[in-house]
Amino acid sequence: MAPRLAPLVVVSGPSGVGKSTVVEAVLALAPEVWLSVSVTTRLPRVGEVNGKEYFFVDDVQFTQLVEHDELLEWAQFAGHRYGTPRGPVLEHRAGGIPVILAIEVAGARQVRSRVPEAQLVFLAPPSWPELEARLIGRGTESAEAVAQRLAAAEHELAAAPEFDRVIVNTDVGQCAAALVACLHEQPQT
């Protein structure tokens, strides 16, 4: 009988909902949890470090990762590609370490098809105006980029029923505690 893998929790939701902030709080509450670092073709934002927030690669490198089946999931979003390196996720789970991914809805769907026991959690904003305010308040993107992300958010919010759980991000601490509980549940195989 194969050894049981540690839980895999996928956190998804629209851009600006607070995925990164909530995941940082999860890691503070549960340092035993491993956060997968995604690969992206977008340029780093001010203060981002390669290998910490993302692995920044060019289009050719990303295509090679896809062609060699080195990504658990990948998707195009806001003109750039994002993906999750497969090997480290499998290694950590096999070693008994719970894994959390913070990815887009399209990527979460791919994880569901490849890892059926993964728990998919949709992080929702308290309201549409709040989501707009968070995206604009980041001050990291042009008005055009914010408009693209808001257009995508409409489709992403409609996908919430596809997820195992929906958590409304009104309080970062409460969201983080709910995710830690998910990470300590044994996956159903």
C-alpha cells in the first residue's frame, strides 16, 4: 500500500482578494506548511525577489517547462503565464509536509483534474467595491491592467461553486485559521 500523502490545499480567487496576505498569515500560524512558489513570465514588481514571490522566467523557458511536463498546472492570466512546478509539490507531500498553493482559478481546475484529493478553497471578497478598492490601492498596476483584472474577476467569482469551500476574506486571521484547519485534514484518496 502506498504511503499517504500530506494534504494539498489550493487557494484561489480573484486578483486583489488577498491570497498572498492570507497565505502569509497561514505560514505564520503553521510554519510546518510549505508554500509552493509559482513560475511566471511577468516582470517582477518593485520589491519582489526571484525565487521568493515567484520564479521569473521568459517565454521560452516557460514553454520548455510545459513541454517537459514539469508543471502541475499552468494558465495565462492578464497577458502572462503562471504555473506551479510539479516536482517540489510531490516531494513535500510525500515527505509528510502539507502544501499550499495560491493560484488562479484556471490553475485550480487543472490541479483538481490531476490531484483529485486536493482541497480547493475559493477566497472571495466581502463585496465588489472592496475588491476594486484593493486592486486600485495596491498601486502596482496601470488603470488598464486593473480593468483587465476586474474583468477576469467577474468570471472567477462565478466559479466559486466549483470549489470545496468558499471563505469570504473579511478578516485575514479568521481566513488563515480556516485554511490551517484544511491543511491538517487528511486527504481523501
